Amino acid sequence: MFFYFNCTCAVVDKCKNPADNKCEQKCVSNETAVDLYVCSCFEDYTYVGTPNTGSCEPGDVCSVSECDAAHGICTNSSGTPVCRCKQGFELDTDEKNCTALDYCGTEQPCDSEYGNCTSIPETGGFMCSCAFGFDLQPDNSCKEINECLVEDEPCGEYEVCNNEVGGFNCTCMLGYEKEGSGSCKPIDYCSNKKCSDRQDCLNILYEARSECKCKPGHFTESTNCNQGDMIFPGNMILKKAFSYNIRKKRAVDETSKEEANDLNDKTSLEYRNTEEEVTTWVNKIYAQIISFKTSEVRSFSSDASGNVVVNFALIFLEDENEVVPINATNLEKIMTNYMQSRCTSDVCVLGSLVIVENSWAVTTPDACAGNSDFNVCPDDTICTEKEGTVGYVVCRCRTGYEAALDTLFLDTYEMCQDIDECQTAHNCTTANTECLNLPGSFTCVCAEGWVGTPADGGCTEKVDYWKKVTIGVSVGLATLCLIAIIVIVVLVVSGPTNNAGKEGIYIDTETNNTNNLTLTDYHLPRARLSGRNKQEMQEKNKSNTSDTNDLIRQPDNSQHYDNPAYQEEGNEYVYF
């Protein structure tokens, strides 16, 4: 048996049960849809995807938000813009603006004294830096930079660098001072020092003072400087360790810089210390010789190997009790014997001195040789070696000079002075000559205004040709002017030419009458009667003598001389 049923299916509304649909916001039943529904979104949202499996994306609500444009971020919360801040910033109470976080904080993470902390909120951190003159260390502390220890010398010549907190300054070395250009120059401490004639002033810059030292060839006895009568030059070679560099050097340490002066600068500490060491040991070598007084260093120089050559002198004073013959050979042997016990491996050691073995020598000086250290005589003196002495130099004045002091030891120019022969004796006695003093002599010259050579014919008066030309021109001009004046005067005072015998009408100025007079009777200037003839004039005179002035043209106070221009035909003349 079969049963038949008539069944119908109802459409299920999946939107009624959220579990039956996949919509996020809105579900709309639709019998024609695949799953009988479609999804949609609320206002300000946009549906994205398939009709029933898509999603709702927020609309552009943040485009009109007031969130911090630089450091803020806008989000859509159910269609409402919400502000938040980027890393390193926090939202203000107005929920719109962002404020940077201070990563340096109240506890300074950098050096508290010379450091500076800069907060970097974008990275969520900070950066430390140091003040000028300081270096940043790995632990963010600051260490002072010693500018005086940099490779390039920050100061100039003869200056000392002084490190300071955050910088440095340069000051002149001891014994130097600033000059106008700003550089340092040595101070002359000898300018106010007075030394005796047998002393030299030594400027000791490194001690900022000066001292008087006996001149070469002298030795100090009590407070006096006495000259030795036997002086022998010697030399020795110090090993390279004592060689000097011609260039200036500086010794650098952590706290200061000192100038390492060269051995050719007698005022330097290096020279003084080496000089003292050499003289101390040389004096020990000859200490047993009765007549030996002292030794002195004359100079330091450098050989081809860079070693230092020491030039010294041994000074003796003759003593009757002396038992050792004083000569160069014996003195060199004494030094050799002293050195032998102190020499090993080609060098001999005397204290801090390292001497090349057999490099020493003592010689007999040619004291007055031009390049001799013993010849201290100036150019205006004559060097002689005192009889019976060695290296004992006497400077005598040359011809034309005289000793300024009563002494035979003349070793400075001031001790010989020029003789002014023009004030003492000369032979410039010829007329118009004068005596001219010269260094060491004199000569005869012509007196002022005279020329020539007194020795060759005498002097003649100097001719000033320009002066003569000037005078001649002046006299000539004056003569021409005088002639011109004379001519003018003659023309003015000479009067008219002689016209005796000429006929004419004349006026008697006392009676105003016109008469037939001749120029023999009146030698007066004449005036022309313009357009008038003799007859007319006579008739007018007869009728009225007072009208004469109407017929005669007489300029005020004028004088008219004979002039051919007046002798025109048909014209007559009147003389007045």
C-alpha cells in the first residue's frame, strides 16, 4: 500500500538567527540569494566582499578628525574617530593633541656637569653631547680635551700652551714678552746690567735674569776677572746622544711643554747644563797643576755624524812653583792618561758625558789669527800676543786712534777712540781750504763756495751759472723797462713840434680876440676849426668876440699836438 503526501518547503529566514548568517552588521533576507540572505553595513561603513561573506570597513570619518597631524593617529570606532599618539608621544587631556615624552627625565642620564641630554621621542630614546673642549665617553660622561697635546702645535714660537677647562691659552715663555705684532720676543735683561770692562753680560732667558761673566781668557778670582797668561785651545767629541738639532724642539708631556733649546744658544738651559758638565770634568783633569786656573767652553758644533764637537780653552797663570812644563803636548798627555781608565768600547764616560775615544786634543793657539777664538780685538785695533805668554792677546790702537782707557787690554770698540786731527794738528793751511776728520785720519777739502783739490792747484771760487743767467735776465728786463719809461716821459713833456712861420688864426686867450699871429709868437697846441674858413671866423669875431667858443671845439683840458691828419684841404686851424 502506498501513501502519497503533498509536502511543501518553507524558506528559512537566516537573518533571524545571527548564527545562521555571516554578516557583521546587517543581514537582509533574499530568497534569490545563494544562502537566502545578503549582508550590508551601518552608515559610515562600506561593504567589501561577496554579498553574504564580505566585511564592513569603516568610512572616511578620520578625514574630518582633529587629531594631532604630526604625531597623532586616527582610528574609526564604530563610525567615530578616535585619536591616539605615535611612539614617544602621549595623548593630551583634550584627546586630540600629542605631547613628546621626556626620555632624559629628571634623572640626567648624561654627564651632569659638562654634558647635555637631548630627548628623541621618535625613537623612544635620548642622545648625550658634551660642551666645547670635552669628549663624550662610552658611559655618556664627558672628558676634558687637552688641546696642548694635539699633534699640531696650537701656540706660536717661544710660546707655552696652558690647558684650561674647555680650552687653552698661549703665553710667552719665561724670559720672553709680547711685542706689537703679538709674537713673543726675548727680553733683554742686560739692558740695565752694568758689567766691568773684563766682563760680558749674559742674558739668561730661562731664569729671566742676566749675569756678568768673565770675558774669554779670564778667570774669576775673588770678585775680579783676571786674564790668564797661558791659554791653550782644546776639543773633544761627544757621542751622538749629545748632538743638537738646529731646528727648535719641544719636550711634550701631559702637563706642560718646555722649549728644548739648541746647544748653539749660549743663553739656553741645554747649553748651560752641558757647559757646566764639561768644565767640571775638565777642571778635575787638570786640578793637580799649580798654574791651572779654569777651563771654559768656547762653542759647540756638530760633525758629519751628528756628534757634538766641544771647543774649550785651558787657562793658566804663570806660577814660579809650577813643576810641570806647561805646553800643548804635556796638557794633551795629561788628558789621555786621565781618560784611559774610563774608556770601554771606543767611548769614554765622564759622568753624563759620553766621549768618543781619542777624540780630544790640546793645541798651541795662533792667538791673533783672523778666525781665532782668542783674537777678541776689534777692527780698529792691532792684535799682538804678549811676549812670554800663550794666547795672551793685547789689543793696541791703530794709527789715528787712541786708547780711551788707561789699559793695554782693549777688547771692545769703545776702548779705542778716533783722534780728531782737525782739532789737534793738520796741514790744511792753504787759502780757502778746510780740514775734514775721517776715521783714523783726516783730509783737506775746499771751503764752502770753493771747488777743486787742495793738493792739486788749490781751490777756485765756485761759479753759479744759473745765478749769473738769472741776474743777466733780470738786468736786461729792468733796462728795457727803464728805456720804455724814458721814451714815454720824453713824448709827454717835449711839447709840439716847431711850427714857426705858419699862418693861421690865433686866439688871444686873455682878450678873446682873434689876430693874425704866427706860431713864433705862441707855441701852443692847436685845434681844428671844423668846416669854418678864415673869413667866417674874422666876421664872427668882429660882431661878437664872445662867440668864439662856438666856433672852436676844445675838449676839456685836452692838448692837441701837430698831427698831419688835421691838415686836410679846406680846413683852417686855431691855436689856443
